[in-house]
Amino acid sequence: METVIRNGIVVDTEPEPVVIGPADVRIRDGRIAEVGPGLAAADGAEVIDATGKIVLPGFVDTHRHTWQAAIRATMPDATFGDYLGRVLGELAPAFRPEDVHAGNLAGALECLDAGVTTLLDWSHVQFTPEHTDAAVEALRASGVRAVLGYCHGGPRSGLAAETRRVRDAHFAAPGLVSMVMAALGPEILPEDHALEELETARELGLPVTAHLGGHGPESAARGLAFLESHGHLTPGTTFVHANHYDDEQLKVIAGAGGGVSVSPIDEMTLGIGYPVTGRAQAAGAPVSLSADTVTCAPGDMFSLMRTAYTLERGRPGGAGLGFTTRDVLRMATIDGARVAGLGDVTGSLRPGKQADLVLLSTATLGMAASYDPIGAIVLNADTSAVDTVLVGGRVVKRGGRLVGHDVAAALDALAAAARHVTAVLA
């Protein structure tokens, strides 16, 4: 099966973001086959007219608690302590498996609607096997490319066995949804429990994503030393909220092959710390962006890119003025894919990669007459510009509307879940 996206303003991101110009993208069997001007379409090929539209790789979110779509805006104006107390202490235990399914499906569709084609679902609502099965089923049903970040929430005695069950039951064969270990880690758990998480991940061949570096300088140093001393500072480990590492510690992480996930809005509004975006980039680590939670922040990549860009450019004394819109677009695409362990799968237009693409309309008052397409993506676009989205060459949004889903039914299920869960706050 072949699709040709015709006459778009094509932007690639590898090795660096660049505007290719008016060009076509040929997709064959779900993969990018060719990029260039005037590509001929084979007989029977679908042709998508991208005239006046910016064509770029889909966005990658490397850390989102997707189930929390069912409790959106429950924590505006919160501190991190408030969030932990209400969301994880009160609301999370009220989630039934069907509520997890509703939150994950609607949250994943929200991503696709906004041009986020790849999602690392950092899922710490896995209280029972049924909760986990519902989360995976919803991700698969959505059509998003997803990595389930499995965080065991049942009795500790079942950690290794249940993690193995999840891997074997749901991820025995390659597919659109894969798995990593979402470890609570040594800054949150007792060290023996944290070590069990990491040893289980190693035994099962699962990369690790963990909240490391967001609890103050002493905690950050202690956690990093724990990883080093136990041999778990390994390639592919993602450090979420790495705000409190100093520059030398970030170089250690980069040298070990670790990646960084920055949630610029939540890190500032919850008081976690100033985002490490530019410092981690300077240290040589791949840096990615994430929404974290819609309980107290927006869920679209445009907001995240603008916030990351503004905060970095606004560092005191002009220290961040070398940070560019191209830097932040790379973080939202190819470097996000690298941090998620999918750098050879998605994140750019390199032939052979999966055709995860977004077409942004410029026929709006907010996007018209854009001289620099990359500047416009980062500084001017919003979700209303997302016209067409493809995942693995399959169109999941066309003409501004999601296709293949009963969105009204998904919203009804989400509303029912929200009523049930938030009843504990009454």
C-alpha cells in the first residue's frame, strides 16, 4: 500500500531540524520510503494534498500519566506536595479498571488530536492485573504509538511476577505498543525495594524510566550514587524531572547513555525546580519534553515547546539566548524518540522509519504568512492547526477530525469515570 503526501512544506528533524521546502513524502507499507519534490504516485496510491500545510514528524511525549485525563484540572494552583496528597493519595485509589480504560483511551486520543503520535504512558495506577490490562487495551484501541511505563502498584511480593506477566501477556511480539519499567526508584522507595524494581527490569530486559533528580540536590546526588554503586546507571535510562543535578552530574548521566525528560510547565508550577532543558543539552544528554499530568497543566506539545523555549531563553544574564526554536523542535521529535528508545523507529523523516507524521494548516490567522516554518511550529501553532495525523502510515486524523473512533462515546465514558473518581472529593 502506498500513500504520497503531495506538495507540503516539509520539515525534517534529523540530524538537525531543517526546512526541506515544498516537497512530497512517499509512504510504502507504513514506512517512509522517499522524500523529495515531484514524486510520482503509483497506480492506486492514496494522494494527500498538503498544499499550504507544514509536514513534519509527529511529536513524542516521553512522560505522561495518561490515566489522569479522567481527573483533568483537579489540581490548579497546586504544589508538588498537594499533588501527591490529592492525586496519588485520594484520587488514584478510587480508579476502577474501567476508569483507567476511559482515562487512557481519551488521553491517548487527546494526544493524537494534538499531533502527539508517540506517547510514553508513565502508568502508576496499576493496583491489580485488571487495571494494567485495561490500560494496555485502551492504548492499543486508540491507535497511538505508545510505550507502557509499567509501575507496579500492587503488593511488593508480586512485583517481579506481575511485571513478568504483563510483559509476557501483552508484549511477547513487537507491535505499536511496547513496554518499559516505570520505576519509583531510590528517591521515593526504600533502597531495597528500589533495587528490586531495577533488578526485575534487568532480568526482563526492560529499559527504565524513573523520577530522579526532582527532590532536591541531596536526594538527587544520593539517587545517582545508588544507581552507580549497584550497576544500574545504564544506557536507555530516562531521568524524569532531573532539575537538581549539577552540570557534572548531568555529564555523568549523558556519558552513561541516559536521557532526560523535562516537564517544563509542571516543574515550574508545582515547585519541582527550574527545568534542566539547556543544561542537560549542553551536557550531551538527549533531552525530551513531556506533559506529565493534565491535573494541573495542558496536554499539548505546542504549550510545552513554548514554555521550554521561553524559560531557557529567559535565563538570567542572557545565559539561554543561544537556545533556538530548532533546539526545542528537536526535543519534541527526534530526541524525544531517542529518549523513549524509539530513535530508529520514529521522530524524523529518514527513509525506513515508521510514517508518523503531522500536517499543520497555515490557512489560519495565527499561522498565515509564516516566513520560518520551524519558528511558526514552535511559537505560533496550536492544536487548531493540526489538520492531519498519521501513525505508521495510517491516517488517524483527517481534515481536523479524528477518524475511526466514536469520540462521543469515549467522552461519555470519560465523564462517567470522572464522576465516579472525583466523588471522593465531595
